[in-house]
Amino acid sequence: MTRLSLGKHGKAMEFLQPTTLAEAIEAKAAHPGAVPIAGGTDVMVEINFDMRRPGALLDLTRVPELTCWEQASGDGVVRLGAGVTYARLIAELGGLLPGLAMAARTVGSPQIRNRGTIGGNLGAASPAGDCHPVLLAAGAAVQAASVRGTRLIPVAEFFLAPKRNALHSDELITSVLVPRARGPQQFAKIGTRNAMVIAVCAFALELRPARVGSGDEGSVGTGIGSAGPTPLRAPAAEEFLAGVLADAGLWESAGPLPDPVLRRFAELAAAAARPIDDVRGTAAYRRHALAVLARRTLAWAWDSYRAGRGASRCG
Amino acid sequence: MSILGTRVLRTEDPRFLTAGGVYTADVALPGACHVQFVRSAVAHARIRAVDVSAALQAPGVIAAFTGADLGGLPLPSPVSRRISAEMAQPLLARDVVRYVGEPLAVVVTDAAYQGEDAADLVDVDHQMLPAVIDPEQAAAGASGLLFPGAGSNIAATFGDAAGLRPDLFDGCDVVVSRTIVNQRVAPAPMEARAAAATWDPGGRLTAWIPNQGAQDTRAALAAMLGIDPAQVRVITPDVGGAFGAKFGADPEHALVCWVARRLGRPARWAETRAENLVAMTHGRAQRQTVTIGGSRDGTVAAYRLEILQDAGAYPRFGAVLPAATILMAPGPYAFGRVEAVARSVVTNTTPVGAYRGAGRPEATAAVERAIDLFAAEIVMDPAEVRRKNLLPRFTEPHTTAFGAVYDSGDYPAALAKVLDAAGYSGLRDEQARRRAAGGAVQLGIGLSCYVEITGPGVEAGGPSENATVEIHPDGSATILTGTSPHGQGHATVWAMLASEELGIPLGEITMKWGDTDLVPEGGGTGGSRSLQQGGAAVQQAARELVSLARQRAARQLEASPADLVFDAGRSAFAVAGDPDISVPLTALAASERLAVRTVFRAPGPTFPFGAHLAVVEVDTETGKAVLRRVVTVDDAGTVINPTLAEGQRHGGIAQGAAQAFLEEFSYDADGNPLTTTFADYAFVSATEMPSFELADMATPTRYNPLGAKGIGEAATIGATPAVQNAIVDALAHLGVRHVDMPASPQRIWEALQAASVAGRAQQPQT
């Protein structure tokens, strides 16, 4: 492992550069205050603005284990290395994880998408992180590793407060386990301009259709971004929609969703938000916009479900 | 064939695109120390003490200074005689800080990063004072005075507010009045501010500063340093954009020079983006009350504009910009009666300066919104209302009620052309279809007609500019100009103008500018003046040079000057009828220095005009507006290089449109800036812009031989109200009459909410 001491005059910053995952985990144990850095799209901004001065940076870009992704056999889960960039989510995972690819397309600029990683997005734990709503909707889990072993943290339990996550000081994010899409996924966000901006609010939706004969009655996943102290789910909206779809036999019939269902889903999604007023938007606007995004993403997702069913019937 | 009017590619670009420019931060200055400014973190406070002792102990710190160390320096004199000397900004705050970002100390270090750290160690003991942020409250003075010695927060007034006619709107069928906001924006040039300075043993200063006119910068530096301008040499490196905010010099520039003198060592400074956003002057920042009245046939009888200008904490150029807004208040319209008055007030915010258009965009925004408010009230197509009220075509200068002398114009033709180019009636049909269908995404069509003033100048005898053209024995030529390009492409166009007269290829012509030892006089670049005065001077100098050369050639050839013909193809004089007897300019230059310096004087400013049409789609559910089309006519007289003129129009449209729906620099109630990075300040990017549709129209001016008017700011002026009007128009059928800028998704949603509530309230109870 390379170690560099940067800075001068007693304000040294250690720069730890492990080349294997084992080294990285050991380094984190030895330097629990070290801030992991991958693309640097969050960490370097904070350092440049002198919002934080970590005693050590732990550079993870030379750890090959972190940059891979694989489709674990059988269980339909995709394991994404923490170092997979937004650009690769778009280029390589649009088929398996379309919602994540959609969210990645809305991140920053091409330069940011080439540098920024899913692990970094999670680690920063910003309420506005673009991947978070999708991971919440998908029911993903964060794999954390330390010298003490590994553990899985459900994404819904990962975000504790603005910029605070559930990692222990000796832990690193090694991968994210995301169930592969088995139904339509959608992601939408509103910002003050099209790119290079922090979202005013964002919403992600996943439909998991019922499986005939399996006893699986289908389910719904949601995720809300930029409208609360952490990324949030909207459990009441999920239960309401899953109930309607099952009770009315809509999974099977693939009939149109009645407008009151769309509106009620939107209301429940907006009610789950805990927005504040800030320079980017008022709480009232955020709640309203979330309702619009929830209704639209549901309409789009249901349209694509119906189209898929139609296609299979024709085929 | 003439090279003028052709699409010559910018000769500047190969260097910018390959080797890169040499900006002030790139200028080599061995041994230079770095100046770091310690800026106020609070908007308004009495300074009890500034303690630099801890900073002095920090690594790399050479020195630290506070306002108390600057005792020998004069206070800058006010920007105008209207302004109280009490409101002068000391180079470093002395007893009171008045905005977040105001310099209050400097730390000087070996390396730039050391200064950033050491600045944090400067301890400022504050006694907080109430922040005055809202200009209305500032004007009332109830929440406190920034300068108690001045007795008021009102820095200047324009026009006679007490003399406004109570009967101005008598006889009008319809009168509409509304207060609208022309919000504060940040110039945000690609290159932020910088300076590098060194003094020679004789006590003469050389300062490298990115600026818009080295001569003006020299005068400003000399005044702030209390020295003779002859003791100052300003050199202008490449400049990465200015937009009006790099004219003259700021306190920081003078302080870098002062530090270099005090320490006997070169000094330099280059600010960060975060520093730039709070400490470079801002632009616009007017609150306007428009009142418009007329008859239901669409004729406007009277218009009144009342301006409240937020000048920021210290009156700079922005404090006097309302004068330009008032001058252009009626725009291109033949209103029967017009009144305009203004007050400039100081607030605890960043000082306001010039910003692309500087006072004229504010005038256009006000009158174009007023026209649309009036059109909505009488339920008439806004294009028709404009058509009915535009001044008819004129070829002799037209003097307005405010004393502006419009040189030439055909405003109805510009409007007709833009409507035709955009397919106006088809757009209205599409809008009607969408309204009938009732979908979430509605279409809006916005218009603006404008006329603006360019190249005003303040010189006795009319606006002027100088140029020198010299031909060298090797066949090359040098142009010296008093203009100051910072992206405009003068090197290309000035060479085209000289080449046209002299027959010297573009590649052999070098343009020099921005070094006050080389070009001691000049008006710089701003107010869209450069081509019509600086370019005209180059043409005039080249023509005078040919005359001079003709005299000398006649002597050499022992012929009468009248018998010689100048063959630009060969750059040579020949005897008429005997082309073999000739003498080239190079030979003349070899025998005696061949150079002419001349001053071009214009009879007055010119008034470019045009019409813009914007098409937006507004999502009435999220409130998001998307700009779909911008079609413009920007008539700036004769165009010398269409590619460069179009570049100015493109940039202008983007910058103007950005004000309509994206950009705003904002503060909280305590005066803390809220938009201090580009993540929060929604600086426009290419993805928000459609491809622009530019229609051509050229009405030459007689005020210079080129026939050229200014094009640098025109499209900014036209675009803002066109886009804002389009956004309001998309929502008109839902009862919305106005949305303040920037029309963000939230603002549009709020306007729809308010209209919906108002609409329900108006419905009869059943």
C-alpha cells in the first residue's frame, strides 16, 4: 500500500492508497477517521470549500474488487461493486437495473458520471443522492466490510440523517446488492436546470408484478429524494397500490389504472415526504411536485407493464 | 471582392484552442507574493477590532494588513456627483462592514494556499448591526442607515418624483399597473478577477489586470493609490469574459498594487469562483412599477416607469444605471405621454455594477411586460398592440421625450420579420389546439421589441476612439487600438478593416491593445461601442495611411499624387495608365516609418433595434418551463463579419434568456448570500438552450462610415422579456398575468396556484 503524507506545517493529511480490498479494510481499521474517496465528486468539493479536513484520505480507486459487478447466480440479485461509476451503470446495466440507469443519466455532467461511483453516492448519504430513491424502491442492501467481517444493511436502514450513514468507523462499503428488475422501473426528478444541479425533489418507482401460481401477489417499491432529512420510502403508497393491483386483479387483467388510484397513490407518496424550505424550493412546492412525479412515474410504469403484457399475449 | 461582410474565421482561435491563452494568473512574475483577502462573513456590523496576530504566525505568512494600515490612501471619489462622499468604500473596511464579502484585511503569503488557511486565523470582533436587505425598507430607512452621515439610504434620485402628473392617465379606457422585479444576477465570467503588480526602482507601477479598458483601469488604480496616472502602466493579458464587470478597477486590484509597494516585492492575486460570486459587482437589481394606459383599440396613451435600484452596499456604476433605464424607458414606442423616475438605494449586499446591457435591458423588460399586461387586459394579440404603437420607420434622427436621439430605425419591419420567420399565426393555432386539448404541457409565445443605445461615450465633441496603423518594411502591419477585446474578436475584424484598405493579408496584420505605455488613450470595450468607434478608427487610420503613402510615393515616382492609383492587390501605388511604374508600401516603409494615428469621432451614439420571439413549453403541473425556440431580428446596421455578429447574438440570447427563467443571486433576511456556487446559482448551460433562429436585417447608421451599430448587448436586451412573456403567455388562459423572474418551476406553480384561487373567488356563487 502506498502512503503519502500531504500538506505541510503540522497539518498533514495522510493519503492511503491500498491496492487490494484486504489492505483497504485494514487501513480503515487502522485509520477509522480516514475518509474513503473514489470519484471524489463529493469529497473533493467539501475539501476544496474547507468544509472538512480529514486527517487521512483512503483512496479506493486502486482496489480492483470494488470496480466489478456480477449477476449472482439464481437469486436474481445484481452485486454492484462500490466503485462502479454512473457512466457504467448507464452503459452496462440499463437492462438489468433500468431504474438505476435512469437515475445515473440525470447525475451531473459527463465528467461527473465518469468519476462518481455508486458507493460514493451512498457513503455521502446526501438526502439528494440520485441513486438513493431507486435503491430504496428496489429494496437493495449495502454490503459493509471491516476486519471484523461483513454485514448487509438494508438501504432503508442505511441513511440516518443528512450526510450520516449507518457505517461503523472501521467499515467500508464494498458492494450494493440490488434485486434485478422484474417489472417496470421509473425515476424522475425536478431541478432548477437540466444538469449540474442538486434536485429539488426526486421520485423512484418499481413495480414487482404478481407471479401466478407462486403465491406472490406482487408488490410496489418507492423512493423519495431531496424531500426529507434522508432519502425516504413511501410505505403507505406502496401498500395502497399493491393492494389495489392485487384486489382488482389488475396484474392479471393489465387493465387501465383508474385515475383516482393514480391520484391517491400520488397523495400518499407526497404525504410520506418530510421536506423543508430552502434556497432550492419551499416545502409546499416539493410536496406538490412529488405528487406530480409519483403520479407520472406510476402512469409510465403501468403503461409499460401493460405494453409488456400485450406484447407477450401477441407473441 | 471585399473581405468586409464575409465569414472570416477568428484569427484568435488557433492560439486559444491549442496553446491556450495567457491570462493574468499565467503571467510569470518571479518572486511574487500572494495576496489573500479576508472578507466579511456578516452583512452589517461595527468592527471593534481586527486581530491578525494568529495569522501572522501561520506558515508562509509574510505580512497582514488591515484598514488601519491604509491611512495614507485617499477614499475613492463617488462614481457620480449625485452620490454622497459619505458612501465611499474604503479599500479595506475600517469601522463598519456593509456586505458579506467586503474585504477587511489582507494576508500576504509565499504561496496562495497558505493565504487561504491563514485568512481563517484573522479574528474579527464584530458588533452586529441590523442588515438592510430589502430595497423598499432601505428606502424607508426605518430598519437603519448604512451611512448615518449621509442621512439616508437613498444614494441618488433621477427625475422629479414629486412632479409626476396626477392626470397622466386621464382619458384612458384601461390602466394597468404592476410592480415587477428585474432581479439581481451575477456576471460570472469564465475568468474571475485577478491582478499582478510590480514596482520599478523609480517608483513606477506595472499592473497586469484583466479589464475592459486599460486606460480606464489605469485612472482608477491611480486614483485609489493616490498617485499620478503617468506612474502607472496597466497591461491587459488575455481576458476570459467581463460582461461589464471588469471596467475600471476594484479595491482588490489597488490593494494588490499597494501590497507590492509596501513590501517592495511583486504581488499577485487570483480569486476563486466562490469569492467571485460574492465580491465581483452584481448586475440589474431593479424593482419597477409600470403603469400603462390606453384605449381598447390597442393605442397606448401613457406609460409611467418608477424604478427602485438596489445599488448594493456602496454606490458603484449600478447606482447611476437608472439614468440609462429612464433614457430608454419608452423603447421603440410612440406613446403619447411617458414619465420615468428612479431612486437608487444602498443595501447590505454586494455592490451593483454594469452587466451586459447595463440599464437598457431593464428599460426593455419593463415596457415589454407593460405592453403584454395591457394587451391581456384589453384581450388583444400582443403582436397587434405592438404593431399599433411602434414608431413608424424613420431615416432622419428621431428625438424622444427623454432626449435620446435615435439615429435610424424601422421597428415595424423588425417585428414583421420576426413574426414571419417564426410562423406566428401557426404558433397561435398550435397554442389554441393545446389549450383546447387541456394537456399538462402548454405552449407560450412571447414577443419583445427593443431599441437600445450603444457607444454613448462621455467625451466632449462626441464619442471617439483612436487607432494607429503602421506598415513595416517586411510587408506586415501593426494596429494599435484603444478598444479592449475580451472575447469579441477584434483582432480578426480590425485586421479585416485594415486589410481591406491596404491589401495586406490578414495573417500579416497584428493587433495590439491594452498596454497603456503602447496605447495611452482609449475608451476600452463596453456599451457595444467597439466596432462603431474603434473599428471605424482603424478604417480611418488605414485610409489616412494610404493618403500619406500616396504623398510619399508621388515624391518617389516624381508624379502628381492625383495621378497615382493604389492597387490594393499589390499593396502598391502605380502611375495611372502605366502600372509598371510603381512603388510598394513596403518600399515606402523601408525609407521612412509609415504609420498613422488617428481619432475617429462619432456624431453620437447609435441605436440598434430588433424584435425577439420566444416559444416555451410550460408543464403546468410541475411548473417547469422549457425554451423551445428563440427567433430574433437584431438590426445592428452593417455587419462586417456575420460569424462574429452571430456569436454575439447567440451569447446575448443565452444570457438574456437565462435571466428570464434561471438565474438569480439571492440573500436571506440577514444578508447571507444563498447562491454562492454554481450548484445553487443556476448559471445557464447549453442544455437549456434550443438552436437559435436568426433572421437578418441591416439598417445602416450614418454616424460612422462603416454603417455599423453595436451588437454586443442587443440580444441580451431582447431575449429576457421575450422569454418571460412567453412563460406568462403559456399560462394566460389559466388566469396568470405575471410571473417574476427567474420563472423557476416553483414560481410558475405558485403563480398558477394564486390564479386558481383568484379564479375561484371570482366565480359567481351558485
